Amino acid sequence: MIFSEIYGVYYKAVSEILKSSLSGKITSEECRKIIEKYAFSESVLTIEPALRSGKWPLIKSDGTPVIKNTPSFPMSSLQKSWLKSVSLDPRIKLFDISFDIPEDTEPLFTPEDYCVFDKYSDGDDFEDENYIRNFRMILDAVKNRKKLLVQSRNRKGALSELTVIPDFIEYSEKDDKFRLVANIRGEASYINIGRIISCSETEGQISPVKFHHENSLCTLTFELKDERKALERVMLHFSHFEKETVRTGRDTYEVTLKYDRSDRTELVIRILSFGPMIKVTGPEEFKALIKERLVNQKKFDIQKKL
């Protein structure tokens, strides 16, 4: 692993202990507080004994330091290369993150090194200055519970202005788009950030309790025909969902899948990407969404031909 959140905390905790010991003796109580802050509570049983006994020869048994200089964590060349690759993703600019990496660092990989299948080519323009500004405004509103006045265009190009309470931002890998999930007049609504023209803070206090969808856990059932490795691809695409798969024939299966209501739009897109290999059998509400999207796609194709 290039970075490890688990093992990294031990290095951080020991580093802080060493920093404290440089100003004088460090007590067991001070060690315990540092370990609980930077590592795990049970780490007290491992870290301090290893330091005091000399197994990790970094401080003496009386708490005085062995080292003379403050410990540092310089990044390895591999870590720098990985961060360089991450910095090439245009979505990074949305979060106003900068990496202190030398300009001559070679990336570990570039966007040209991999190919993404089943992904639409009309994703959001993550490098557009207005898009970046709107995204950051929305992200700040989600974090700090602020109301927003949002101007956007719908699918038909009509302009609308709404006061919304942002709940969270979701990303569709299939669409390559970000969506704002917000409370509008007490209802959960989805707004494609790419369709937002402008947004600004508006007055009004918001309860610290976030908006949640009622009965958010839903069930979907579909029949699967295992052609062109469809079963393998379904297991991969829906690996993070709770599901049950039953074989109903030589190459047919019935899949029952549980998902959060907020993932419904993304799920519709993924189901449609399998074409005739998947037939949704229930519930009727989900089948209606499938039909609606297919009808809209057909209308769009006709308009393009005209």
C-alpha cells in the first residue's frame, strides 16, 4: 500500500511522543493522551511498552529522548508519483486541494493509461470556472448547513430559481456528473450541478439535523441472462450492494438487490447499461422509472435526427 490509514496512525503517535520528549521527560500520562489522540485507545498497551522497554529504541526508560532532532515524514518517490497522478484528475480542482510536489515528478499513471467502459462521454466540465465556483459554494453549504438560492436550467432549457437546503453531493460514475441532493419544500430533489447557472447564500437558519429520506432502503428484483459474461459484470457493478442471487435455469438468474433511495438514479443508469441481459421484475415504481428514461432517450434521439 502506498498510504495506510491504519499503520500510519502509529507512526504519527510515536512522532508526537518524540516531539514531546524533546522538551524534557515525557510521563506515562502524557504518552497515553498522545496515543489516544493520534492512534487507538488499545494502542496504549503496545506503543508505550515498546518505547519504554527499548524494543523501539527511540526514548529511554525514564522518558528522556534518544534523538536530538524533531522527526519528520518525507514522502517517498512512489508516494509523490501517486499524488502527481491524483493531481491530474480534473475533479481535484473542485475541492481546492494543492499538492506540494516537485514539478519534475513523474506520475505513476496518467488518464491515458486506463480506459473506462460503460461511461457516457458528455460528463460535466470540471474545469469550467463557473462550475468550480458553484461546486465550492454548494460544498461549503453542505458542510456548514447554509441555505442556497439556486438558478438552474432543466432538461428543456427552462430557467428556474429555487431556495434549497443542501443535504449532500453525489457523483455518478456512469454519467460522470455531480448532483446536489437537497431538501426543496420538504421533498428530496436532485439537481445536476452542471445545469446550475449560479448559486448564492440566502438568509435563514437551518436545523443542525440533516435532511434524511424516509424509508430510504429499497428492494429491486431483476432477471439476468448470463450472456457475454453478464453475471460476472453484474457481480462487479453491484458489488457494494446487499444482494441475493438465485439460479433459475441453465444460464438465467434472479437477483434481489437492496439499495438506498438516494442511489436510485444511478441504479437506473447501471441497469440500462446491461440492455436485454437484465429484465426488471419489481417493484412497479422502479419499472416505471426504467420506462420513463427509455421514452426520454427515444425522444432525444428523434430530436437529434430532426
